[in-house]
Amino acid sequence: MSVLLPVLLLNLAALLLQEFLHTSSMHCYFTALCTALAVLYAAGVCGVMPAAAAGLWVLTAAGAAVYLVRHLRKKDLAARLRDYADPFALLYNGAAAVFAVIFTLQKPLCYYWDEYSFWSVSAKYVKYYGQYYNRQPDLTFSTLPPMNSVLGYFFMYFSRDFADYKLLLAYAFLMLVVFAMTAAWLHKKTQNLPLAVGAFAVLVFSPFWEAYHTAAEDYSSLSYAYGTTMVDFLIAVVFLGCAVSYLESGRALLTLPPLVYLTLMKNTSVFFALQAAALITFFAVFASRPNRRRKSLSVVLTLVLTMAVVGTSYLSWFWCLAKTTPESTVSAFTLTEPEGEREIMRAPAAEAAPDAQPETEIAETPPQEQAEEPAELQQDEEQADGDFLSIFVASRRSQRHKQVLETMRQEFATAKITAFVPDRFLVVLLLALGLLCAALCKKHRLPLALLAVALAAGALVYNLTISYFIADFNDGMVEYPRYMTSYYWLWLYMVFLVAVPILHAMRPAAAQLAMAALACFGLSTVLNTGLSHTVFAAPQNAYAQELAAEEIIEKYRDFLTKDTRVYVPLRDQDTWSYFLYKQRLLPALADVDTLNSGLDFTVSFRDHIDPDSERTYYNVADLTTFTEVMRTYFDYVLIVDPDPEFVQTYSSLFAGGVRGGVLYKITGEDIPLQEVDVHD
């Protein structure tokens, strides 16, 4: 339960801040958390993240001690604590404790491809190395923004080891504090405690209302029910936090830390950060200030400050990449063989002895070249390459860009992001609700109408923008729900934020009843779908492959230390297993790209080498070369589940032969690969 220690210390930091900010306890908590994360991000850019984290905790503890002594002397400590421990602070801390207990007992694991290719493996690397993953150039997707890894590092600072469930908890803690802060602001606006508590319950249930949350045996329902380290849903929640932070405090300065976080959550989250900055400026325009000149100055400063912070944060990451990313080590593995000829190892007959030397033959393989695209398509791509105007100007779009937009249109017509209505109806419903709220609120009719229209226009702009970026990918339009989840839920939360106070002003009792009904509906939805399909009651068989990998690796955990290099031969083109073992083996590094060495057993791409071959592995090195590369670049070889060809070909290099589920130490002995004895 070490993950709860940062929660406790953040409460102390929020208690200190409340004396200066005079805002709700959960707003102070959210501000303290986002400020700490922004400081850690900057420290990571400078390469001093561990020192900065230690300094933050020391300062928090020292400040809390001074605060306690001071108010003990003034004899008002009890009153201060009572002011801080409002219903929403109690709701948040209670919910955080419940989540921590359940997650600790269940120990859910990461489950999705993208989690193992980036989101969890990057957070695990930052936890163990205290630096950004771009400094390890062989990690996949090492240029994506790091803020969610910083969040995991923050909440796992006092934990000895990384755990998937602790990273999931870090996400949940951030979501819960935003929900509690939002409920506290609604209470401030309405002075209706049952209504605000009901709003907190509705918000807590909202991740279960994703269309993905269905009773699915493949666990696709985990996607947004607090069960993923992917950040698409979290982006909408942090956007909500930025909006409520300004509404609660009225100070743009306090929105800057969450804007830094929002900017650096994902490569596309800068769009949401810019929109949040525009929304905060919009709030400032319609804020009531007695002096018109001072109000104009405040609006200009708000716009300049928020936009500058978003832009600076975004550019700072690319500066960090340019200054701290070392050159890839891939070139070190390149063999000097004649182009077009490869010496391919051929295993002897199946009945041969396991340690028999393999036969070899020369295989003619054509030089690897990429297939040429049609000339007209190449020209079209060149004209649109890097042209941001193509987002809005149809004539400048490439064929690929047009195909993505068409796929987006088709998905929009058929997809269902929420559990309620298809997207095409959801958009109309949200716009109608926004305009209805504007019509019902005479005092703020104009700003609310503008907000409703702006959110609808933002959906279109985001759709066009994300299509432009997707057009650069080679895998077609994938996972439309993930791309659009962030925006649709942002929109839902904004409508919720506006509608609750308006409904309460019209009919307080009806508002309270409606919130209670919505909360009950949320609970029934969760129970009807089944907690057995969420991380709260996840049967272990869903994680069979992950648990099998963990069982093998745990036997050798003491040997798999930082900077240890492990080579993991896996079956043909099994990229999923490669990502899985790469993440599980950390802090040992199993991500060295050997594709150019002739020794790659992980992602074989054999059809690019010998289309007619039935070989399981892309393996063109003889035993001497294999041994040389292993001794030069690796410390261990982990054998998971070798096939007969690998066993017959390389058995002579392994003491006692090749066996699955065994870690071998690479040595200078005649038989170079010696089994690691866990009892030594």
C-alpha cells in the first residue's frame, strides 16, 4: 500500500496551499498534484528527476511540520483540519483507499497491444531509470510525450518495484481528484450537498459507460473502466480539471500546471490543451469584473499566458528529444555480407542428435527494396507532405488523407463511443442540450450558446486534424473509438458541468432527484455488465499469457538488473510476445533491435528475405557469428518456447541443450551459454 503514501503527502501539501489559495480542498489537491508533475517533468528534461522528486517530498514534509507547529501554537489546528476535511475531500480519500485495496488484492495487469508497446513499458522504464525513455533509443515509440510516465513515477516513488496495477491506480487517483473537485465546485454553485455528492457518483461511474464496457471474454471491456494505461479517456478528464480549476479559482495562473500536463499526455493532446486554453480565455471574457479596462487586460494576459505555456511545454519536449536522444545502436549489428547472398542455417533431419552441427547452404535472396507506389500517388503525397492547409482545404489532400477521412465518416455513421446512442446521434444530442441550457439561462444565454456551438465546431476540427496525422501512418485508419473518445467525453463533461447548475436553479428538488436517478442508473449499468469483466473482479485466466511470462521472469528477477541486456528469441513474427517480454523483463533491457544483424528472432519479416522459405526464423548467421554477437552485445539469453529448428540449430551452444523457460548466462567458455542457477 506504499502507493497511498503520496496520497497522504498530497493532502498535506493541499492543506498548506489552502491557506494561500482560499479555494476548495480538492482544488488545492489538484493544483498541488499538477504542480508537482510539472516540476518533475522539467527535472526530467534536465536529467535530475530523482533528485527533484526527493526534494518535493522533503519540502512537503518540512512545510507540513512548520504548518502543524504554527497552528498548534495558534490553537486553531483543529479548525483548519475541519475546513480542509470537507465532504469532497472525504469522498476522494475514501474512494482512493477503496480503489487501492481492490487493486492491491486483484493486481490487474496491462492487457492491450499499445500498453505493452508504449504506455506501460515507458512508465516502467522511467520508474527504474529515473529518466525519460528517449535516452534508451531502442525502445519503441520513444518520442511520444512522457507526462503519464511521470504520473506513474510520482505515485510509485515509495514503491520498491513497478507494478501494472500501481500505474492503473495512479490514473485512477488523478481521475478521482478531478471528479471530487468538480463535485465541490457544483456544491459551491448550488449549495446542494446531496446533488453534489450524486454528481461525484455519476462521474465515478462514467468510465463504465464507454461502449467498450461490455461482457466480453477477450476483456475488451477493460478499455476504459479504470483498466487501461492508454490515455484517451484520461485526456477528457484532465480537460475537465483545467476548466473547473479556473471556474473554482478565477485565476488563470492556477490552470497552468494542469495545462502542462494536458499538453504532454499524448502526441495529439496538444490540440486539447490549446482548446482548454481557449476555453479558459472564454471564461475570462465573460467573467464579471467592475473595471472594463482591467478586465480587457486580464483577458489578454490569460490568452497570452495559457497559450504560451502550452506552446512552451510542447516545444520543450522536442528540445529534450533533440538534446538528449543518443544515436541508435542498431548499426552496431550490421553484418558485412555480399548483398543478395545470405548463408542460411539449415537444421539437420529431425532424428539428428540435438547437439549436431547444422548444415548450411547458400540461398539467393533479392536485395530488400520497398515496393514502389504509383507515380500519381507519389506525386499526390509529395504535394501534401507536411501541408497543414490540407486539414481544411480539400484540394490539397493526398489520396491517403482522403481515404482516412472517408473511413472516419463511415465510422462516425456506425460507431458508438458511449453506451447510450450512436455517435451521429450523440453529436446532435450534445449540441441540442448545450443550446437548450443556453435558452434556459437568461443571465448567461450568449456565452452558453457560443460555448455549445464552439464545442460542436471543435469536434469537426479535431476530426479533420486527427485525420491529417493518421494519414502519415501506414496501417490505415485504426481504432476510431480511441481517437474520438477523448473529444466526445470532453464534450459530455462540459454539458454536464453547465446543465447541473441550470437545472438546480430551475427545480432544485428535480435536479437532486435526476442526479440520484442517474447515479443509480450508473450503478445498475456496472452491475448489469458485470464486475468480472473489469479490473475490480478480474479472473486471472484473462491474463494467462501475461502471468506465464511473469512466472518465468520472476524466477530470475535477481539477475535482471538495470542495464542488463537480454536476448529473447521468440517464434515467427510474434510481435505481441516480444512487447510482452520486453516490458516484463525491465529493468533489464530486452529491446535491442537486431534486425540488421541476421540474428533477429523476434519480428522476422521473413517474406522480405525469402518469400518461398518455410523457415520459422529470420536467421542467417552461423554459430560463430551468433556467439560473437551474443558475447559482444548481451549478458543473457532467455529461452521461452523454442521450436525444433532453433533447438537443432543452436543446441550445441547451450550447456545441457536448449530448454524453454530458462535464462542462460553468456560466457567466454567453450560452450558459451550456461544455465543460470537460481539457487546460487
